[in-house]
Amino acid sequence: MNKQTIRDVDWTGKRALVRVDFNVPLDQNGVITDDTRIRAALPTIRYLLDQGASVVLMSHLGRPKKKVVESMRLRPVAERLFELLPEAQEVKKTEVTTGQAAEAAAEALKPGQVLLLENTRFDPREEANDEEMARELAKLGDVYVNDAFGSAHRAHASTEGVARYLPAVAGFLMEAELNALYGALENPKRPFVTIIGGAKISDKIGVIENLLRKVNTLLIGGGMANTFLVAQGLSLGDSLVESESIEIAGGLIEKARAAGVDLLLPTDAVVADAFSADAQHKVVPVDQVADGWRILDIGPDTVATYSEVIKQAKTVIWNGPMGVFEMAPFAKGTLAIAQAMAEATAQGATTIIGGGDSVAAIEQAGLSDKMSHISTGGGASLELLEGRELPGVVALLDK
């Protein structure tokens, strides 16, 4: 990674303005149900405090649609952060994001203290990347730190705009994400295998086109595989197919062939007579899907083929499930791929998980600690795999 990090700054007596990703899930009572994203920011916050800085944190939470939504205030996050960060002298919380009250709270901070600003997306200027808001945020710190990889693909006031007015460096989480993903894409150990799943091919056309210039093997699963299979002339009953993308899928198959990339598609599938966990289901070859039935998972032969490819790989990136893994009868394919990834890691491969559903599947399988890297940013990792520049990363100072 060619960007400066928090290691490149003398923090003594300085105030760090840190963009974090505290967009955590809350239940109906406002209780955090998964604090993974808060924990992911702790190494950066602890380092800054240890180096003699005070820390001002900013994050969004949910989708308040540019207005104050009481259930999306960051108070529960502040309380949980204080529990997880006992070494902090205090974790203060403002009810505003910018303005005189925020400035006064930031200026009152002493080294070792933490201040959490209110939800950045309460301000309609945030998502517009408004210059005035960016300047107001810049008044709250001496150096800007971006540790929110999950928001790095957004050009917002708190992710890109503020970096125009303060020196901008990466936190440890941002550094780890960029090193893992750029490292895999630009200098992979080979064989380099990518697994792409999910419902729609239209969401990942750019990703596949970019990867075809880099990988040795591309494994396709999930609903998007159906469109590729139809492009090869198969009839898939009532399966999800993007009719407008059939020609594109055929073109990608041709591009893979021309590039010498093995693009593998399912050879068998778990089909059901309804989109329901209670539906009748069975395993059939992909060329024998009857009318009234739909593909909801990859079958055991496909699992065996894909697993063998994964276990022989030296670098593997996985984005998107192999089927409707939220329903137990159709989760076997996805969970089997997760197990193959874990075995590849054990054999020395670099294994990277990107995308919310893939991360959820790895957690469901209990294999989170068996992967080399689990990305915290679904949309950001997808855009990076597509070869696009991330505004929040471009804004950071080069080494």
C-alpha cells in the first residue's frame, strides 16, 4: 500500500479526527446485536491514545435519509465503545456532528480522551460531499484518519471532502484491507482462484471482466450462474435468470476462453418446487431442471469440483454465496465452499472473503478465524475488485 498511515504521524498533543465504520446492527430496543465493526476499529484508536493523541470519532449508522432519526443515534455505540476501551479516560458523545457545540467538545479533549460525534448522515450535506461541512469537520482535528474501508467507495464529506482540509492518513483497518485486496489482485501467488456468487450477474459484470485479466480460474455460483447456463443453451425451469444479461454472460464466457481462464459453471444443482425452506427439493444435473422447479443451490458434484480447485489454489477471493444459504436445505453448497476455503488456508493459501453475504456464511459455518482476511466492506471490496478507485483511499496522502 503506497498511502501514509497513522505510523507516519507524531501524535503527541494532536487531535485525531477518525472516520470509523460503526454502522452496527441494532435490535428493536436499540441494543447492538453484533459489535464486530466497533472491535475492528479498536487497534487504531488504542494506538492513537497510546501515542498521546486525543481522538474524535465520526461514523454513520443506518440510512436516516438526511434527517435526524432518534433510533439511529450513536449513543449505544458510545456506551459499547467505553466498555471495550477501558484504557480510555472517557468516551464522550455529542448530539451534533459539526458546529460550535462539536468544536467546543473537541477542543476540550485532553490526550487519552475520546469523543464520538453524532451520526454523520443526519446532516443532508454529508452524502452531497458538501465543502462547507467538510471544512466544519476539519476544525475538529489536526490530522484526518480514515479507518472506514466499508465507506471508502463513497465520496462523502466525512470520507473524502474533509481530506482536502487536513493531512489524511490510513488507520490500521484500512491498511489491512488495502494490503490484502491490492496484494491479492496485483501480486497473487498462483494458482489464483476467484469465486463469484450471489443473485445477479448485472451487479458483478465489471468485477468479472476485471478478474478475467488476473485470475487462473473463476468459479461461478448462486443465482447468477443460471444466466451463464442459459447463455449456453440450457433450459432451467422457473430458476432466476436475468434475460437482459444472457448475451453479456455469453460474451464473458468467450472472453474467459480467449484469456485462457478456466470459467467453471455448476454441473448439478439442488432444485425446489417453490422458493421456500419447506419446498420439495432434489439434486439434478443442470440440464435436467423441469418446469415448475428452480435452482436454489449448487449440487454435490459441483461442490466436489469447486472444492478441489480451491484446495489447490494459493490465492482465493470469494464474493457471493452459492445458493439461498439463509434456508437450511439450500445452504450446503455455500457452507462446503467455506470449508474448502478453510482447508486452503491451512495449506498455506491466502484466502480473502469480501461481501456481506459471504462473510455471513463464513460466520454461520464457524470458520471466521480460518480465513486470511475477512473484508469489512462489501460495496468497497466489490468496487476494488472491479478495478475502480475508491474516493476515500485516493484522498489519503501518498508515502
